[in-house]
Amino acid sequence: MKENQLHSADTRVDRVLRGLRPPIAIKGRPAVRGTLQERMEALHVPGVSIAIIDGRQVGWAGGFGVKEAPWADRVTTSTLFQVASISKPVVASAALRLVEAGKLSLDEDVNSYLRSWKVPASGLTAVKKVTLRRILSHSAGLTVQGFAGYRYDEPLPTLQQVLDGEKPANNSAIRVDTTPGSLTRYSGGGFTVLQQLLIDVSEEPFPSFLKRLVFDPVGMPLSTYEQPLPKNRLEEAARGHDAEGAVIQGNWHTYPEMAAAGLWTTPTELAKWVLEISRAWSGQASSLLSTSTARQMLTLRRVPPSPGFSIRFGLGLALQGEGDSFSFTHNGSNEGFLATFVMYPALGRGAVVMTNADQGGTLFTEVLQSVAAEYQWPSGTQSELEVVDLSEEQLDVLVGTYEALAPPIPNTPISCEVARDGRRLFIEMKAYSLKSEAYATSADSFFTTSGFRIQFTRDSRGRAVSLKIAGLELAATTP
């Protein structure tokens, strides 16, 4: 395979591109490896862009494949991708700059800053308030996990219509339904409240505010929160594709929820931002944040998680590990786009991967596995599990259709199909572009080599009545 813009003879990069692997290996079976090209083809991902951070700098970057299948317009390191929820930590850094400037407080009621809209008062907010610290750590008690975006032919709501769940907005109203500070629960709605707050405080359009506070200081001239993307920049962008590799209607969705899902950027530019956060945390000079603020951003907030939720947050960033294994990370998933980054600030190593298809999550996971192995990351490398054999009768009681009790995005049903072929079990979740064999570690516990864990619950007759996967609980709908 030829990389589209930066051809590198670096044998380490070559080994990364030829050593893709799933996060879980099966004990006693041959190692599974694939090239980037093979895996892109198998997963119907037309384009991918990668930046590898090593030695506290962007050591290598490359683009592969095409912006739009089946045409020949190649992905380069300058190609824009939607990075979805990775928008949130970038916005968090802008908000923290206002905290440093004395224009915001982390612990003041956000209604003291909001002017054009207020968080509706309720008994839940009588004592505990919605604060910036709680919004950034997903513990403000605000609803609406994610947003579906809008097709090119759909009317766009105003930000206030999104906040209040009024048509043409396609989400429910963003409200406090849990005591602020009582639990951690992912909330794109919270960052939409933050978007309104930053507009009110800065008195300028949101995209220009982020350009001034983040993109210009860091050196990210291509990045933008403009939604919709301006006409003169359309050709810079990759098109989104579905799980089969077909271009989605209108090429991509538009997200007026800019703070939650609206960032267009490249791996190289996002890596620059990641490095600025890392430098500040390490005590070095940064154009973005002070050391004390960066360390607050990368300090774990010890708020109990909601049931089934395992991600641990600082301020805008997911945090993992300790010591040299400490990392900060975030994923993003919009219709037709999936992206991720991970950074080990103590070691100066990390990576950013962006894709333009719904199966890009599987691809970026395999890329990160290969990078982790080659660059000797202290975590994130492949693990090995032992499987057990189950009879057809044991598998039969698991077969059926399951539906999510509380889908992450309202009015977006999530179902899971579980099927048997001989003594093998297969699982399919179209919402997660998951179609894979599931391997048993017990009669009720399964995994996919792509990293999903599945736990079944049975009734008194031994029939499965529900399953848990990816932090969701799904109930059986078929006998």
C-alpha cells in the first residue's frame, strides 16, 4: 500500500501498517494479523488518516484510501474528518482558558453566566447546582446522551430549540433529571448547555470563539466548528459512509450541537492539541493552558458512575491508568465517521486515527493495537482469553432479538440479533456496525475479538431475558 501524502521508509511505521490485530486473541489459536489495506477493504472503510505521536512530537502522519467511494480523490494529511464527540474535550480546553482568565468559575451555577437561555429550576437544583466542573465531567445530571444530526434536506433547529427539544430539533429537551454531582453519566446535552454559555460569555459566534481561543494559539488552521461546513471548504472534507461502504445521504450530517459533535479537523492538527495538553500537564510551557489547569483537566473526578457506565472522566477527557500507564483519551462517532485519540503524557507517546465509515471503530481499534505493540505502550496491547465449548442446547436459549431499554440517542432504537450456527454464536448490532462471532468464557459470558463483552441474564426456566453490551442493557423481545 502507498500512503497518499507522506511516503515513509520508517520500518516501524511499516510494521504498524502491516500488523493490525484485534484487541482480544483466543488462547491456543494462531495470531490474527492484517494489513491496513486488507482491513479497510474487509470493513468497507474507504478512507483513514493517522498521526503517531512519539518523542513528544508528531513523529509520522499519513492518509490512506479515498474521501468518497468509489472515486479517486485521495485522503491526505490535510483531509478534514468529522470527529464527533472529540469536539467535547477541545471545547473543554476553551472553557478552561476562560476560567484562567477569571471570566468563568468551575463551581458557580451556570445560570449566573447564561443569558439567552437558563437551565430550568427544579427541586433537583435547589441545593446542588449545574456547574462548569460538573458539565465537563459529565456529572451535572443533564439529559440527552448524544445527537443524531440532520441530513442535508432537513431543517436545522436553533440552539435554543435543541436545548428545549422543540421542533425541528430531533432530540428531547435537555433537562436536569438527577441531582447534580451525584453520578457520572455521559451527556452531550451538558456540552450543548456549555455551548450556549460560551456564546453568551464571549458574545461571538461559537466557531470564531474556538478559533481564537484554541485553533490559533495551537496552530490548527484547517480545523473548524462551522456547521454546516462552508461551501468553499466542501472539497477538503471526507464523505461519510455506512457500514457497507456506501456514501450516506448528503455526504454527512450537520450538527448545530457544535460543542458536542461539530468539530472538523485532521489527525495532525488534533495531535498538536493533544501535545499542548500533555506539555502543560508535564510542567512545560504551553500555548493553551497553565500546568495547574491542565492537571485539573487530567485529574480523575471521583463521582460514582451510572449503572453500566465504566468510563472515568477528568474535565472533558476520559482517563485511564496510573504512573507511566496514565493516559487521556476520547472517541467520537457521528453518522459515517468514527475517530479516536490516546495519549500517554508521561511517556510522550500516543496516536490519533480518523475514519470515514461506520465500521471505522473496529479499524481504529486494530490500528491502535498495532501502534501500541510497535511503540511499546504500557497498556492498550492485545490480551488473550480462553474460550469454552458450549452445546447447541446451551446456545439455543440465548438466540433471539434484544432491544435497548434506554437507547443513548432518543428515538433511535438499538437492537441486537443473536443467532446460532451449529455450536457457534453470532451477534449483530447494526447501530454499532457490529457483526461478529461471540466466544464463550462461560454459559452466560461472551466476547468478540473486537473487544465487546456480552453478559446474558436468564429467567427461572434458563431462558435468556436480557443482555448487557457496551454499557447498554437490552431486553429480549422474542421467546
